[in-house]
Amino acid sequence: MVKTFRLGDGKLAETGAEQAQVFIYTNPDAKEKSHLITRLLIDEHTLNSSLDPEELGRIEFEADHFAAIIKRPKRYSADDNFLFKVSSVGLFLFSDKLVLVSGEEEFALEGRVFCKMQSVRDVLLRVIFHSVLHFEEHLKVIRKVSDELELEINQALSNKDLLHMFKLEKSLVYYLDAINSNNKVIERLKANALKLGFTQEINEFLDDLIIEGSQCFQQADSYSQVLSSMMDAWASIINNNLNVRLKRLTVVSICIMTPTFVVSLFSMNVPLPLPQSGTMLSFWLVSAMAASSVLALLLVGFYKKL
């Protein structure tokens, strides 16, 4: 699917293909891919990279256009089950137009970010800026979800909640890689500003974008470290609780074995210094010795705080 836009009054408005300056291809089919490769001379490998969610961000200079692959967070759904994913977007900048290619979901160029734009180069940078802000919004959501899971884990430690927290930690690792990849793209854009024909105003916006990307990375790194520390703490708590329970089970086992030993000792087929018949004194005496052994072990365990 393709949508076409044109700049007007600093904003993008949908228009026909003939007057369009910005082309957005969402999950392009074979015919659209063929058009991009044969008519616009976009490299096939670069085009496929923009549709690959595993591809790292990078920039390339072709004969008549500039290409960049950036990362953006994928829209979360209930089927993802607490796993936040990333997708790739291809940006192909020509002298008079900008082509965006995304394989995951429709890319919306609206909101306060896409205002006061003068050229397609402004649109390119606003798309990258929007991706950075999108990551920051997802990081806030991850933080809220982790806080809720932490409350549930503190109340009732369950494997399901721990698995959900582990998926959040895994998501942050993916986000760190994606954000760092975007920051590398922004740095290379700054280094090639003259070659790309960026104005002084665009360069100043690039400086702000570098700062914003760095803050986003630091925020994701902080959340990742906090989640990692929490997971380590919960693992230590689980191990400690397991050790305490094993210690108590060991005491219970000894308490069961001791009276069994006493009864077995007096049940052997050998002469014993106790009346063998005609009285119940032997039974009660052996039972008292077995009970005393259990009581003695319990007192020792209580004194040692086992």
C-alpha cells in the first residue's frame, strides 16, 4: 500500500502521485517493490533491509539518492505477551522527494512533530525524531508495567509474573540495540551534513536530535539495569527461601527418623532389660522414649532457630 503527501504551510497533506513529495510504502507487494527497484533505482538489498526487523540501522549513499535504515518500536498487541518488539523503516531521500518503506505497520506523519517543515530533508529528520519519541513513550509504558508486575510479585511470587518480567527485560535489550543503532545513524547524518545539503537550521535540529537520542538511550539503559537488578534480587530471595524450606524439611525428616530408630531398637529379637509379657509398661516406656527424642530435637531446633 502506498500513500502520497505534499508539503504545504509547513505540514504534510495527502495528494496525488503526480504532485507528491513524500511517498509512504507500507508492506509493499511485488509490483510496488519492482517499481521502487526499476524506476527509482533503489538497491534491492537496501530495500529488503528496510523490511527486515532484525536489520541494524545504517546509511548509504547511492548515485542519485541517500538511503537510511532506522529502527522504531512496533505497535504492541496482546498477542505479544509483554514482549515489546522493534521494526525497521527505510528512508530514501532524493533531490525532490522522500520515500519511506515500512514492512510492519502504517507510518503516520501527523502530530506536533510534523509541523513547520520546509523541505523533504526536514521530513526525514522529523521521521527520525518521531521514532525517538516513540521509543520514549514505550519506555514509560514498560516502566508502568514493570511497577505493576513488581507489586504482584511481592504479594504472590509466581512463575507467570517472573516470566513477564523477564520478557520486559528482554524487550529493553532489543530497545537498547535499536536506540543505539538510531543514534549512530543520527551521528553519521551530522557528519555528512554538508554532503546532504543541510542548512544551518537543520544542523541545529540535528544537534537537538543527538541530545534527545542520547537521553533516550540512557533512560532505556537505566530501566534495563533496574530490571536486571530486580531479577537478580528475586533469584536470591527464591534461593534463600528454598534453602530455608530444605532446612526445615531436614529437621522434620530427622524428627521422623529418631522415634523410628528407638522403636526399631526395642523391636529386635534379642533379650531386652524390659518385661516381655504380662504388662503394658514396656509399650508405654518405649513410646515415652520415642516422644522424648522428638521433643529433644524440636527444642534443639528451636534453640538453633532452624
